[in-house]
Amino acid sequence: MKKVGSVALKTTVYTYNGKVKKPAVVAKNDKKKVIPASDYTVKYAAGRKNVGKYSVTITFKNGYKGKYTKTFTILPKGTKMSSVKAAKKAFTAKWAKQSAQTTGYQVQYSTNKNFKKSVKIATISKNKTVSKTVKKLSAKRTYYVRVRTYKTVKVNGKSAKLYSGWSSAKSVKTK
């Protein structure tokens, strides 16, 4: 009896680009040697093009035993911060519109340039909105602002938000 040591997907996180994703399977036996593809079948979930979580089922044969299910994620495409304008105890952030496979945006701002402390997040639930004014801030204080997209998807029957990476941060000094 041959033993399966490990089963993994070569890539588990993708960024949405409109193309169908098909991650390669890396299967190794208990001696850490790669199992040839002829000793297992791979079944991919339907879709695999839009933002979401998808499963891959690997079934072994030819003396190997076992059935493994691995998942991979397609995240929404990110966006760029186009400008941050200062106002009296406020600022207005603007970013590039990213409407394909997104539900909305999150704007994160902080007085710390590494976003380690005093971090606040404003969620914009419409993907057509491309600016956000944040008020009730301290005067003459430097804030660092960045944005990311998100999409609400169903994962195992529950709603879950999948996020893109954060854009590069821009700084603004309130008036």
C-alpha cells in the first residue's frame, strides 16, 4: 500500500482578472517524493472565474488511497488612491472606480504611518461611490489614508467579505 504524505495547491490566492483559475496540485508520498498526476484525479468546482472561494477535490488511485479537498480564493482587484484633500478638521479621499466584481470599498485612516495604532475604517457599501469625506478629526494633524475593495460572497451558505490588498497610503494634514 502506497501512502499519501501531503496534498497542496500550488497557488491558494488569486486576484480577479476575468479568467478561469485552475491551480496546480502538488501531491507527495510519505517519503516526500512527488506523486505523478496519473495516480490521482482532480475535480475543480464550477465557475472559478469570479471573486469567491472554490474547492478542488483530489482522489487518489493506482495503489494510493484517499480523497482530499483543498480550497483557493479569488480576491477582488484593488484600487488606487487618486487624491486626499484637506479641509477644516476633515479630509476628502478620492480613488479610482473598480466596479467589476466588487461590492464596495473600505477607507482606512490613521495618525500612524504604519497603521499600527489609532486606526479607523470607513466602509462604503456602493461600488459606484469614489470619494469619502471624513469629519470630526483633530485640526492640524497628519493623517495617513489608504483604500481597498471588497466583495460580499456566499461561503458555505454564509455571507463573507473578501478583501483586496490595501492601496499605497497618502498623507494629508487637516486644517
